[in-house]
Amino acid sequence: MTNNITAASPEKDWDLIIQPKAHLFDLKLKEVWKYRDLLLLFVKRDFIAQYKQTILGPLWHFIQPIFTTIVFLLVFGKIANIPTDGIPPILFYMSGITIWNYFSSCLNSTSNTFVANAGIFGKVYFPRLIIPLSTVLSNLIKFAIQFLLLMAVFIFYVAKGMPVYAGFSLLMIPILVLMMAAMGLGLGIIISSLTTKYRDLSVLIGFAVQLLMYATPIAYPLSFLQHNKYASWIRWNPLTPIVEAFRYALFHKGNFTAASLLYSVAFIAVVLFIGLITFSKVEKSFMDTV
């Protein structure tokens, strides 16, 4: 009996060649675009899985900002009697809550990327940056729902006689949302890279985000702190110009300057760059520590 063994051809056409990173700045961003179908699949998974076994489902996106607005209205509006720069209090609080919720959701979701997805990372190859990007996009759906609620309340006040300032400032809103997404992504992947070794950070991040909200003019206008000794600290917060610009775009009121917004852009660029480099370095060896 003879065995017919056919030698394999040394040259084959491969659809995908997985190679180690050549250097630290080899971020392989082109691969993310090639895996865009997987990115959209993760976005759909995140949105469906979040409310799959809930009774109210996506209605929680409406309930959460409504109840938070009511609490802010009672505590900061009625008890503390903090002014709202001439903006109706409900619109003032809801606008701040809407843009803040998007940032905090992006930060909290991406800050747990390596630990939460260690199982799938260890079994199949795909650009690891897909996971944090998918959480940013899935949270964008949540933001869109809450923004529609804000617009519904806005239209209600317009019907009651509130003046409308329709102008080019409205075109700033997509840019400001993109800035919040980039800020949350950059800080999130830095924290995610650190939590592979220091798990305490995952416990502290939720508490830190809550404190950061009170260091950002969400429940009070920046003008309220004009003569306060802590005003300079609030101004140096890179989230402050974005929140103030968001309210300015909607209501044409707020303590907003182009220079302060450029400061936020520069800060985001630095944080996002550091985050991508750190993420690229950690993803090569995180399975040994997670």
C-alpha cells in the first residue's frame, strides 16, 4: 500500500496576515476600518444586551434624565436658589445632564475594556480598539434619545413664548458631542490600560466621575462662580468650556469663549494621543496580567 503525499505549496494567498506591532506608534488604525462590520455588530450587541431583560427597556434613557432634572431643580434651584443665567431651570439642568451623561457613559464603559473583555480577547483576533469605539458609538444612541427629550422640552418652552436664537451656533453641537466622545474615549482607554495591573482604579472611577460632575458647571452656571475663589479651578476643567458652549449653542446664553474651547481641543488631543499609545502598548501583554 502506497501513500500519496502531496507537498504543500510554499506560496499561498492569505486573506489576513497577523503580524506583531513594529513599533509603539504602529496603531494599525486601518485595521479598524476593515473591521467596521464587527464594530457595528458590537454596537448592536451593547445596545440590545443592556436592556434585554428589563421591563421598561430604552425608556430608562428618558426616566434617568427626568428624575435627575427634578432632583437638581429641588436641590440647586429651590433650596440653594442658584441662578441659571436666564435659561428656564428645567432646560438648564436637562441640557447639562444630557451632555454630561454621554461623557460619563463613554468614560465608564471604556475604562473597563481589557478586564471585561479578557475572555474574547484571548480567543480571537481583531483590533482591540474596536471594543472601546463600539461603546462610544452605542452610547451615542443613548445620547440621541436624551437629546430628543431635551428638544421636546425646548419646543414646549418655545410654544410658551421663549425666544429662539437660531444661528450658526447650532452647528457647534455635533462638534461638541464629538469632543465629549474623544475625551471619554481618551481618558477611558488610559484607565483601562492601567486597570490591567491596578484593579483599584476600576473601583475608584465611579466615585471620581461623580466628583468630576460637581467640578463641572452642570448644576450651576460658570457665571455663578465669578467671585468665588474656586472659579479658576472650574475654568481649568477642560469639560467646562464644552458644557458652556453646548448651552450657548442651544440658548445663546452662557460664559463661553473660543479661546477656552481651543484649550479643551488641545487637552483632548493630548489625552487621546496618550491613550492610544498606552492602549497599543498594553494590548500586547495584558493577557499575562488580567
